[in-house]
Amino acid sequence: MKNVLDAAAELQRFCEGQGWRFCFIGGIAVQRWSQPRFTHDADMTLLTGLGSEENFIEKLLSYYRPRFEGEATLALRSRVLRLESNLGVPLDVALGAFPFEERSIARATPWKAKRAHTPLITCSAEDLIVHKAFADRKQDWIDLEGVIVRHGRKLKIEQIWNELRPLVELKEAPEILTKLQRIFEQHLD
């Protein structure tokens, strides 16, 4: 885990040096807000907007190795740039452009992990729930439930619903809202 935190700190310093807006999501944010678990990579949302992604990709690839051949082209299609840190840690950089991503980055705050030298900028607990619900994978639901169990009524529930509903409509996956409602009812009633 220490290598992941060190690689995340290095990526953060690089982005700060560029004057970019970003926050860590995924396993790094899970360490802060949910039940800590092993993570082998660092996931970040980098606010690129629409139309200027190539500039961000070019600068990142000038410092980091791509994990796959043709990564720049793949990233433009998938909106995720997959890199490898100098420590060999996988880095997934989501090229953020949605209003939710911009608000998530604006709400992000520093967090100092026990084994880290540098506080890392992570998304809020509420935004982690939105990210995890939208991704809709088995591990995401486990992580999300851990956030709810740990923080309960301290969470800004209305904010979660306001952010998640439009994303779920865009994805055409209303069952995500039903799953999340069940988890809230199980742990908050």
C-alpha cells in the first residue's frame, strides 16, 4: 500500500506543478472514507474539460509510461489514461469533463494516510458513493456500503441523490438508484 500512496503523491505533485484541478477517487478515497482494503493502483479524476484532453495526455505521457500501446488514442475514446508510475504502480487518470466531476473536485479535501508523507486530495465521502454507485461493480457496492456504515447520518444524502440521478439517467440504469435506496434503508433506518 505504501508504494501506491507514494505513487499517488508523485502524481499529485506533478498535477499541482501543472496547475491542474484533480482529486483521487477509487481505492485511495476508499482508504479514507470506507473500510480500508488493499488497492494496487491510484485512481484520479483530472479536470480536462472537453476539447483539450490531448494537451493533458501529452504532458502526462512526457513524464509517465503508458500501460498499453496506443494509450493516447485509447484515452481519448475511453476518457481514462492508463499510466505506470516510476515505482511501477498502475495509475488510472479519468479525464473529467462532467459538471459532477467538476463539483467533486471542488469539494475534495486533503487527507493524510498513516503511512503517507504527503496529504492526498480525495473526493468527499458523498462523491465517492456517487462514483461507486455509477461504476456499479461488485467491489464498488461493497466499498459504498462501507462508507454508509462508517458515516451514516453524517452523510449529505440529498447531495448524493442530486448528483447520482442525472448520471444514472445518462447511463440508462435506474436499477442503480434502487440498489442504493435498499442500502440506505438497511443502514440508516
